[in-house]
Amino acid sequence: MLELWLCPSRKQNTARVMQALCEKTAQRILVVPEQFSHEAERMLCRAGGDTISRFAEVLSFPGWPRACFPSRAAPPARRRTRADGCC
């Protein structure tokens, strides 16, 4: 289920999200902009401890479709070779 949380306080929102991610009830995904993904992973590990990676994952906007829909991921681009008619 998709949940969007908006709070006037940015710190309060972050604390609430980390608390929810650390509830080890089901697999959870946090989607963040790519420039914040590393820091979000560090915050998650700090909040949830060593075993949190079994229950929660941080993905960036470009990465989440590949993780959620692996069968629909685009195949790698094919390089053209001389046999293909490329000079």
C-alpha cells in the first residue's frame, strides 16, 4: 500500500517515516530522490540496526521501477558491430 505523509516539520516527518520503516512486520520500501538515497540508507541503518535490511529498503526514483518490476526492465542497449552494417 502506498502511503504519503506530509508534516509541517521536516524532522518530525523523517522521524515518523524511520519509525514506521523499523516496524519489522512486512517488506517496506522508501523512495527518495537519488541525491538523498545514501543518507536515507544511513539513517535507516542507524534507526533499525543491523537486521533492518531484511525488512526495509531505500530506493531512488530511477531505481524503484527496476526493483519492483524486474520483468519489465528495458534490456541493455545493443552495440552495433561491423556485422550489423556499421562502419
